[in-house]
Amino acid sequence: MQRIIYKTDNGGVAVLIPTAEWLESHSIEELAEKDVPAGAEFKIVNTSDIPSDRTFRDAWEYAA
């Protein structure tokens, strides 16, 4: 499974999680085009690349 990440305007990191229903008829790239704000740089990453411990989620950084 993959996720879409991008840097938010306030410096945080947003994580978009596609639903199984979406992926039945669309690609994850199409979801990024639809939901990532215009002009925002994004990455498609494996779920395992995102920390499972959300304790310090506000400290996560987006590295290009």
C-alpha cells in the first residue's frame, strides 16, 4: 500500500491515504492530482516509510 505526502502551508506534513474503492478505478497519481494543493510538491511513498508512532507527528518534516 502507498500513501501521498506533501508539505502543508504551515510547514507540517499531510498524508493522503487512498481508499480501496478509489484504487479500484483510479491510480494513486490521479488522487494526488485531485487532492494535493496546486503547486505543492508531493511524493508517493510506501506505507512502511511513514512512522507508525504518531506521538511526534507535528515534528515530521517533508524532505524533497
